[in-house]
Amino acid sequence: MSKSFEAILFDLNGTIIDDMAYHAKAWHDLLVQDLQVDITIERVWLEMYGKNSELFARVLGPDALTEEEMHHWSIKKEKRYQEVYKELIAPIEGFQSFMELLQGKNYKIALGTAAIPFNVDFSLDALGIRSFFDAIVHADDVVLSKPNPEVFLKCASAVGVAPEKCVVFEDSPKGVEAARKAGMQAVVLTTMHPKEDFAYLDNILFFIQDYRDESLNLFK
């Protein structure tokens, strides 16, 4: 085990599975077809972070939907995404082997995501990877999502490791920002954003395209 780190925390979408394009299409279809919003796919990509309820508030206004309506439309969006992605779902290349390495080295492993339980269960069970995680923190477990550090601080607490001993694997600048606010270093997957989008962040160990990267030998 690397002497510097004791726990590895993973985001889900874009970090374990490369599925953000499918989320973007499902959001765009829902907003345009069902909710009659005049919005471009480019704007959807920019707004696609945090909890579903937070996206609805940013796009429609803070009081546009009731809690019940947000839940209804959120589930409808996720069903749309799952229907398309269920036949394609696969972990990012090398993920399974990397997780086996981490377990073998006795790292604590946690999942920290803004996804709702409905989607977390869909992904973990379809991939058969739930057993890798010592803790799972999802949208229902936090008040504020990334870039607020709450999700990663709760992950650290759940596995009993100090924040400075945790490394976060992320694909978005806001996720890496959340890690920085939590006092954690980060490894970035370039599935969704180019390196330039992370230029303002100083807590990045390195960038990888997938989990076959030799930089990950750091954790051996």
C-alpha cells in the first residue's frame, strides 16, 4: 500500500462507467419533450452536475416543481437513461483489475456520488461490483452535492480514514473541487472534460484515460 493513502473514493458516472452522453440525451429529451423547455444539448452538458433536484432548480427555477413532481420527473429521466444504457453498461477499461489490486492492498474503498439510489443500484448490480465498496454515499445521504465536500467527507468518515489519507477518483472539475475542499488529492479521468478544464485546481495527482494507466502503480 502507498504509505500516503489509506482510502480510495470513487465517483460513479463518468468515473466508473463512461455514460455521461447517455445522461445528457435523457435529460435533454425530458426537458424539451416532456417539460417544454427551450434548452440546447450544450446547456444541458453545462448544467449536468449535482443532484437531479438541483438541476431542475437551476434550469426551471427554484420553485417550479414540487418535491413530488421532481421525484416523478427524475425517475422518468433515469428510466429513459437506463432503457438505452442497460445493454451497453460496462466499467471503464481496467476498472475491475484495479479494484482487485486495491482490495489486495487493503485500501478502504468508498463510492461518493450525486446519483440517486435508483441509478446507483442499477449500475452496481448490473456490473456486479457492489462488494468492492466498504461504504456508499449517494444523493439521499447529503444535503449539498459537489462542489460541496459533504459527500467525500461522509465517505471518509464511513470508512474511518482521515480526509488527508483519501484519494478521490473523479471526472468533473466540480468533483475535484469537492475533493480539494475536503482536503483530499484527486486522480482525474478525462472521459468528460479535457485537462484544461481543471487548470484552476491544485489537488490533482495525475490524469488518466482509463484504469490501465501505469500512473496507477502509485497504489501498489
